[in-house]
Amino acid sequence: MADRLSLRKIGAALAIVAMCLVGLAITTATTSVDASLARNWTAWFKGYEVQAGSFANAVEVAKPAVISVRTKQASAARELSSGGSLDQFGDSFGGPQRKSFPGRSTRKSQGSGFFISADGYAVTNQHVTAGSESVEIVTDEQKTYKAKVVGADPASDIALLKVDSRNDFAFVKFADKSPRVGDRIFAVGNPFGLGGTVTAGIVSARERSIESDERSTDSNTYQDLIQVDAAINRGNSGGPSFDSEGNVIGVNTVILSPTGGSIGIGFAIPAATAKAIISQLMETGLVRRGSLGVQLQPMTPAIADVLDLKEARGALVAETLADGPAKKAGIAAGDVITSINGEAIKDNRDVSRKMIGLAPGTKINLGVLHDGEEITIGVTLGELPTKGSRVETAGHVAQVAPSPPTSDLGLKLAPAPEASGIEGRGVIVLGVDPNGRAADLGIEAGDIILEVSRKAVHTADDIGNALNDARSAGRHAALMRIKSGNAMRFVAVPLAPV
């Protein structure tokens, strides 16, 4: 208690001294030194006030650049909602139910956006403008202008607009660096039609991936998002989230909500992603993505241990696509991508992140761990392909004779049928013991085991022999390569009973 009182006394004394110095400098003002001291203290207190609790200065600069985006879409049926304007924040995650009535009508929707140049280029979400017959924007001054869609990218949910009426629009810039978790941010937008609404919060998380069946099936959808807790609602789609200096850290795109309203879990497209997409849209009106032609998966501690890696870093190549750039360059399934153009790769999503903006035909250098050796491989990127149809194996199971259950893994196995799409190679899983080790590894009926310890397998005995060889070599686990539906993946199979 005495220590606390002493600290309080010292603090109070320092505060009194500081106040006296300020008061002395202001009241006397007899020398330039005193006047300078007064200005310094006054600036310090003002700076502390802004830092401690106010975004007023940043909002004053940023808010005039934020716009309301209004669109009209022709629909075959008239759609009504139980409340609010429908946009991505309502439709995808628990928004109000829509009712359809016969007859053709025009549906109006609204979102948000922001100018990125004085001559009228503006950014919003692709889902705000999708299918629109006309687009208009309303500025912070409540002036309305017609806008045209320069280009849109469904995969990233970014659209670029152009307003040709003026050359002196207020605009904002993207932040040059990524925000840190815990940084204070504010959002400006048009929730429920209430234009110019400002809300504040912090960066809750980074590099979030959100799955939804309501959006585009492109593999880049909802990847690498910034999570914020500033209140954003229907109508905020396409609006900006700002840092404390008024720079755009992200484009608000979706919220997670059981009710359709804000519960403080919102997501924004990072500034770096938005800038790369906008650059291509401004130049050509579309986005072309360079592709390595690989399927990647995260590096887990268990897999890293099997590969004798010191830490679980890098992107594991689960499959190289036929005639793809990676396969042509000599990259194989089981290799680990450790760097791109000299920049270290943290995980599989980091590969996509570093390839944003790289067009087909671009040559990059990959650091690759191949057969335990670190090598550099030059790869010329191809065009990102559209998703192919899923290869189904159901219906062929009854035509193969199962082997006895394998007590080691708890699997019922049989040679994979030729109709599996992999030329008869591999062993199909017919059944999984829910109490067996394979169930814990996520192996399911219908999966096809292709390799164990990089050895191709054709029968259940092949699998058992490969596991025994790994055990005899002193291994604690073995890598098993599996085809699940249309995707390839590796799992680390423990060799000792669990």
C-alpha cells in the first residue's frame, strides 16, 4: 500500500510540475523558448487525445471518398424481404428469407464503395454489381452520378467502377502495409441505406478462410480475409475499413451472423489483394491468374516429422496436374514449396497470396524440397483452369471383391476399379472401422489410397508391406497419399499402435 501511495504521490507531483511549466510558458511568453515549450506540450496533449479515443481527424479526411452504390437488376420474379436491403451480408450467412411472386420486375439493391482516384475510379464488391442493368453512386455530398462497371472479379469479389462526370472527387489510398491483430480500425458505409455511417473496432484476426455454398465455386473465394469487429451490416458491402490514419486496409465483403445483423464478426478483402486485382481490372477489364498447376495442402507437424523437417513450414504438393507448369518443371507430389522468388513460404495459402497479380506467362523461381534436397526450380506460370467435374467412384464398389478387414488401420479395402479415373491404380476404401486409426486420420469410404511412403500400391497387401518396411526402417509414421473425390492429399499414418 505504501508503495502504491508513493507512486501516486510521484505521479501527482510530476503532473503538477508539467502543468506549472505549461502555465508558466503560456502566461509569461517572454522568450521564444517558453513559447516553443507551450506549443510542444499543447501538441502532445492533442496528439494523446486523438490516439486515445478519437478517429475524428481520420474520418474527416476519409469519409468524403465513401459512396453509396445503387443498382437495378431485372428479375423473373419479384422478391421481397422481411427487412433491409439484400446484399452479401444478408444472403450468404443467415439473412432474411426472400419470397418470390410471379411476374417480371426490377429489383433494386444497394451497397457501399469508395473512390480511389480524383477522376472517378471507385471500388465496390462484385456481388453488389452482379447482373445489374444500371449502376449509380451517391457521394457524401448527396450528389448522384451514373457509373459504369469497368470490370469485375467474382473470385475476389472486387468490382471497379468509373464515374466520368468530374475530375475532383475526394479519394482515399490503400495502406502500404498489412494491419496487425489488435490495431484499431474504423469502417464507413451505407448500412440499411444510412449513408455515411462510421463504426469502429479492431483487427480481430488475419488470413481467415470462410466457406460458403452461396458464392462462386472458384477456389480463391473467401481466402485470406481480414477479420474485424467493427459493426458492419447489410449495405456495407464494398465499403472500406480504414486504419487510424485513414488508409484503406480492406474492402468489406461478408459477415458471419445467425440473424443477418452484425454480431461483430466481419471480413474484409486485404488491401494488397484489392490493389493487385484493381490493377488488372483497370488495364484490361478482367483478371487473369497465373497457375502452377498443383494441388497444395498445409504442412502439419506430423507430416513435417515424417519428412524430417525441423518445423511445419511450406506448402506440400499433393498433386501436379497433367501437362501443368509444375509437372513440366519437374515438381512432383510430395515435394514441398519453401519459397517463391526468394521469399519464404509459410503455408499453402501463402503461395496464393504471393502469386496475386502474377499473370500467365510470368516466370518465377521456386525453392523446393525434393527428395530431402533443397533446390531452385524455374517455372513459367500457366492459366488458372476452371474446375473440372468431380470423378465419382460410387456405383463401382459392388463390382469389386473386398479383402478381409485390415486390423492395422481398421479398413476394408479392394483394388480400385478402372472407372475411378486413375487407370486402375490404387486401393479403394470400402469401409472404415469407426474405432480404428484410419477413422482418426479422416479416411472415409470411397477414398482411394494411391501411395505409401511414395510407393504405388495396388492391393491391401501392398499397403501392409509398405507400412512394415517403414516400421523396419525405424520410422514412427509413414506418408499415405489419398484421392478423396477430385482432390489429392497426404496423411501421416502413425506406425505404433495408438
